[in-house]
Amino acid sequence: MKAAVYKQPNEMAVIDVPRPVAGRGEVVLKVHACGICGSDLHAVQYGFGMPPGSVMGHEFCGEIVELGPEVGGYAIGDRVTSLPYIGCNTCELCAVGNGMHCENIRGLGLGQLPGAYAEYVMCGAKSLFKLPDNVDSRLGALIEPLSVGLHGVNRSGLGPGAACVVMGGGPIGLATLLWCKAKGAATVIVSELAPGRSELARRLGATEVVNPAIKDPGERIREMTGRGPDLVFECIGVKATLESAISMVATLGRVVVLGVCMEPDEITPVRCIFKEITVSFVLGYNDAEFQETIDALSQGKIDPRPMVTDVIGVEQVPEMFAALRKPSGQAKVIVEFPH
Ligand SMILES: [Zn+2]
Ligand SMILES: [Zn+2]
């Protein structure tokens, strides 16, 4: 089968690889769609020890074409999405649907197990979620990144009427914006420099989009509501953005960090102390949040469709990865397979 694989830093390739088979507790999906993620771009840029030839892609959906032994509750032809990992399914964390923190987790698409930039992918049956008929394949490929935003918003304790700032209008920032609105925030200001992403944030329901080079988004919220932001979601993950979040959040407010900064970064603790703020770092999602995202899509509570700016075939993955290295108008790029 055809698959897009990591070749070496800054280089992807499309090659022929053997089709996976389903072992005990596993299924094989015919992949319908798989999203390109910022962490894929990072991984290809730096390698991170990924073996050459690794099939990438971890935001996907498809249809079951093979059931391994001891798989219950699923049939050939079921449309499903999958968590991008297989947990041990025996530890306490797996038992409560929190396999993201399982010590024996095996991830799909980032070097451990093969991912879904391929015609077929092997998944653990315990990692699967059925897709309702009205959640199409492109939406199915957005469930994973949307769940990341949902987890951040759930961890923020957001209540009705909240005033929020979302720093960064990339896919995770946009997902966070959608959930802030869906969960009753009164004001959501998105802070973003790029014009294309700013426009997208407006289409997805931002109260206002502020260019942080021109105006402090916290200041803008104070003008609009008479108080600082109750919640600031950091969805950029570069040096100094955490300190900006800390300085703009209101007294007794909360900063939620979704952006993945890879370097040491300074903050000034006394600012946190005087305002008595909470700073939460969040990772991924739990099983219940994956299901909540599917239900919200099916019921039309969130509509992330404008996030999809490009749909490509697997042959175009290497050139798209090269294009995504430079700032561009893309938000979510989806790799689609004929089905
Ligand atoms: Zn991802
Ligand atoms: Zn486990």
C-alpha cells in the first residue's frame, strides 16, 4: 500500500509499504481521512529520533476492513475514529479512560506504531469510537485536534459568561475558541498576527481578533467588559508567551497552557502570586472528551468546517510538508483517500 513516511529531517517520502494485519484485540481500518498536525511538522523538522520509514499521521478516521481475534462490538464496514495510541488497557489510568498517561502507551504515527498517512492502518479495538452517519470523514479527521481544545476548556473550569483570551489562531487555538463559545463564554478574543488565521477566527465566532503587535488583548477585554480576562488559553508555545498570558489574566483568573514550548522559558512568579492566579498545563484528552467531541459534531453544537483550508491526496504529503514550513494561509490540511 501507499504511505507517506518520514525519511530524514525536513524530508518526507511516499513509498510502498506492507499492508498491516490485525493481531489480538486489533483492527485494520481503510483510512478515509487524516489531518496534518503541528506536531507532525515539528517531528519531521527535528527528527526526534523517529526511525526513517515511519508512517506518520495520527488524526484520522476510516472503515473497519479486518477484525483481529478477541475484538467485540465492532463489525466489518463500521465507520470509526481512533485515539492515536494503544494503552495497556490494564492499568488504573487506562481503566478510567485516561490512557494518554499510561506508562506503556504505544503511539500511532510518530515513530512507534505506523500512522494513517497510508491506505490502511492498524488500531487497538479499545481505542475506537464509532462515527455517526452525519459526521463525515473530514469532520472525523478533526475529532482528535478538537478534543485537545475541549480538554483545555474543560480543565479551565470555564463557566457561563466568562471573558476569555485565546492566544494563537492555529488549529488548536481555533478548536479552543469553538469550545469556549459552545460552553457559554460571553467574550472570546483571539490574539493572532497572521491575517488568514485572523479571518478564520472571526468566521469561527471570535468576538474580536486582536493583533498583539498593535493591541494587548487583555486590555481590549478590559475596555469591553470592565475587567481582565477570567481565562487565558496559551495556544502558541514559543518563548515569552506564557509570561504575556500571566500578565494579562485577571486577578484570581486562570491560564491554561496548550502550546508546547520546547525551550526553557522565564516567568515572574511574583506576578502570579499578587494576582493569585492558577496556571494549568494540559495534555491531550480523555476518552470521554473524544466521545463528547463526536456527539457535539453530530448534534451541530460546534462547526469546525471552516478550519479545513486544504484537502490533498497522499502523494502530495511531502510537498505540503515543505510548504507548511513557511508561514502560510493554511489552517487544517486533510489528507483524503478515495473511499
Ligand atoms: Zn495532532
Ligand atoms: Zn495503561
